Amino acid sequence: MANYWAIAIGINQYQLFQPLSCAQADAEALEDFLVTDAGFLPKHCLLMTDTSPPIGDRSTYPTKKNILLLFEDLAATSWQPEDYLWLFFSGYAVNYKGKDYLMPAEGNPEMVQETGIELRSLMQSLQLADLNVLLLLDINRAFGTQADAPVGEETIELAQELQLATILSCQPEQFSHESSELGHGFFTAALLEALRSGNGSNLADLESYLSLIMPKLCHHHWRPVQNPATIIPSRQQVILPKLAMESDLQAEPVIYPEESFAVALAAPPLDDYPKTSAERRRWGEATVNSSQQVKARKVEKSKGQQVQESATGLVSQPMAETSLGVNPSGRFIPNSSKGYVSRLPSNQPSIPFWKQFILWGGGSLLVAGLIAVVFLRNQETFKIKQISSTSPNATASDRTPPVRLKNQSSAQITSSSESKNRNQAVLDLAKMSLRQTQASDLSMAIATARKIQPGEPLYDQAQENIKIWSQMILDLAEGRAKQRQYASAIAAARLITKDEAPYAKAQAAINLWRLEGKQYVSNKTLLDAANALIKSGQASTYNRAIEVAKKVPPDQPGFDTAQKSINKWSEKILDLAKRRATEGELNTAIATAALVPEETGAYEDAQDAIQKWQKK
């Protein structure tokens, strides 16, 4: 049975950033809801704030070291595949050289890479752990830092690539707000309201509710609009324990088509907001490509009232009203004070029926006469073409279909057929505005093709396309694995379902890549530690780095990189020795050259140099 875990991080008092007001309260409130209302076990929920108590002898103060050590311990000792993890962060984030970083309590805006937590590395580690992750990032953008791009763009791309459910508090070009009146950030306030009112049992409902309420909050509190960005993975995912949801919130079943995979769109103007999640999906269907449409769910009027009533705790009633209505069948119809009105202007006189008959009849006769004249003038031409097509003088090749060459092998015929089928499958992708280089797009195309039932005209072609597209997904995954992008490769291969031919091969590859990914991360950590030992101009530090890099096993990923580094560092040692020899420090040069290890590219040259310098 899967376990539910939660890590809530909220930082008010930064050492080198402007203090925040509500980040700690955000983390505390979410952790309290998950334990009290959602049924999470208290021992599975960890709170990390400025004043959170320690766990045993371990501090929960949100420094980079404490956060990363905590993740490593949980991954090694507690988390199991298919467990659920809520990871909430409220605090500053920075984009530096195209990469997003979460800033811990001691984060330095002048040393982002050294003091920040790289989101790419964090998200890849979570994906490799095979968890059902929900990332909730209420991130504030810092001013006056080395940031060179809006925070969130890389995170959105990573979430799409790794298939991690993610909700950012605002779009990359927007800012997150907090309010002392609410006691929370706008995002967290809306999130808690959605969960408490039963509108957060699945990601689609949660996204709809947040996108509806948050802009209204901004208008109500006179702040610039803040729209959340939501990434929903293609596979189904319940985000709260079923028992808690059924007993307390009476959640509806998850309705979540496999082909749905999108970043939340910017909200429409307030006056045009639908009131229910089903209505928002219908609004979304009119604005996104047809291949990415999400099936709308029928919602009864009481559901719409529930959303409206729950919103009143955050927004005053006049602000929450819109111009849209809901009929009993669940469809939303614009309110109208008048019935249908004819488009005929009231001042235009009506034409008597006999005049209309003459006008229409005369016009029809005129058109028929013109067609007859054209046909009679071209009749001879038609006859000539017909005679020429059946003339006995026509060659056999003109009257009979082409015959396959006798020397054409069956392999060539099969290859040609497969190439034709693949080209057709790629063409069908283009018709749906999908890309053959994106595994998620191929998965959506497969889901669409599965809707074609046996006996329908395009069924055979759809089945052939499914076969080709699933193989293309596996090819993409294998290509990523070769480039050491294991998390991305696993995310792509997991899109292949049991009904598809490459499923068994994909599962075997996933197990292999998961092992190689862990080895690669471990070996990369060794190399990073080796690099950290090096101090320019000190030969002994290069020698120590080489000894650390030698610990990378020869049959594991990262070994080639380690060998290149070892040879480069041995060359550096030899260069330092030669420089000291030219300065007349022969004894020092000999001692330096002796640090070049055996079985490195520079070892023989170092030994020759030592012998030469000893003779002098």
C-alpha cells in the first residue's frame, strides 16, 4: 500500500534577502491541513521553517545542507516506489544562467550556484525515486540578483519533460503576492481554500479552482494579476488519500484522460470567468489546439454553487459574481435578458411571396442555361478525351497497372512498405500539430488514435500509427539514455502502456536506466567532490583529486568522464613540474613530477623528465 508523505518548507527570515511575511505561515497551514483533514500520518509530514522543532538530534532549519540531507535520508530509508509526496516551498527563487534555484535561508544572491538548490537536480532525483510527486512552489522573485531570466520557465519545461505534477504560484513573467490581511501568500490562501472546500481531489479540479480564484483575489486586494502555472502529467494521479477524501470531502472520481498534458493557460478577463471547473474546461477547449483538448466533466448545479460559496471566504460576493450562468443539465449559457431576435432590420419592408418566387425562379433558370451552354461547347472535347483514353493504339503500359520487377526482393518491398507507413504516421502527427521529437506529443497521438473503434474507416491506419508511434517513443527514450539523461529517458519510456508492442522492452530499459541513473548520480558526486579539492597552482591537490576520481568503477556510467579528468589533471601536474624546472627549482620539479600517478597519459613523460632533471 502506497504511503503519503509531505515536506513543507517556508522561509521568512533570509540572511541576505529581504524578509518575507507569510512564508512560514503558508508551510505551517498546509502541513496542518494534510495531517488534520487529509489523513496524512504526522510522522510522514516534515515542517522546515525558521522556528520548526528538530527531529531527534537533527535540525529542521531550512539551510541547503539540512534540506538536501533530509531528502537523501528519506530516499534511502523511507520512500518506496509509487509512494505519494507533496513538496511545498514558500520563499525566494532565482534563475541564474538559465537554471532555476530555490534559495534556502542562507542563500546568497551573489553566489547562486554555490548556495542555491538547483531545481533540475532535485526534480530528477525525485523522478528517479519513482514517486507520485506534487510540487507546490509559491516562489517570490528576488530583485538585485545575478538572475538573467524569469524564474519558472526552466521548471515548467522540466516538469513537462519528467512528467512531474507541478503547480507554480504564478507565470514566469508575473510576481507572487502575499497579504497580511489574508495571513498567507495569495497562492497558498487559494490552495487551502480549494482543498478545504473539496475542489482539490484531483489536479484538474485544483487547477481549475486556482485559475478561477487567484485573479479575483488580486483584483480584490488591488494587486497585479497572478495566474498559477500548472503541469499535469499524462498518467492518472490522485493527490489526496482516498479514504480521507471519501469520508470528509466526498470527492468525485478522478476524470483525467491520458492525453491531457498541458501548462495552465492565462486566465480570461474576470467578466468572462466560468463558475465551475467543467465550465473552465469548456472555455479551455475553445483556446487550445484540438489535439490537446481535455474531456469536460458534467457538473450539477450544486457543484457550481459549492465552488461559488467556498470562494466567498477569500473574495467578497460582488467581486465573485460573473455574467455566466449554469442550467440544470450542467451546461453554462450566457445570461440574456431578451430572447432570440431576428436579424432583419425593423425598417426594411417585406417582399411579397410572388416577387420572391419570380426572382429565385428566374435566377435558377439563368444559372441552368449557362451550365448547358458550357457543356455543349465542350462536348466534342469530352468525346476526344474519352476516345483517346480507350484507343487500341495505346501502349500496354498505359492501360495496365505497373507490375513489380521480378528481381525486387521481398525485403525491399517490406522496407518500402514500412517507410511508407512511418511517413504516413509522421504526416498524421503533423496534421494534429504534434511533434515527433516529443514523447508527450506521441503519447497524446496514441490516446487519440485509440478512440477509433474497429470497423471505422481509419481503424487499420490508426492501429499501424499506434505501433509506429510507440516505437518512436522508445527510440526517443533510448537516445536520451545514451546522453545520460536518465530521468528524461525513464519519463518517456513510462508513456508506453501495456497494450503497446514495445512495453516489455520499455520496462526492462526503465529498470536498467534507473540503476544506471543512480550510479551516474553517485559517480558524478564523486567527480564533483574531486573537482572541489583542486586549488590552482598546487600539484598535491590535483593528485588528491585523481585519487578520488579513481573510485569511479570502470563498468559504470561516468567512468569515461573520470578517466578524461584524471588524464587532464596529470597533465596539469606535469606542467607545474616543468615550470618549476625552468625556474631552476629542480628538486621541487622532481618531487612534483613524482605526483603523476601510473596508468595516466602523462606518467611516462613525467618519468623521463625526472631522469633528465636528476642528471642535472
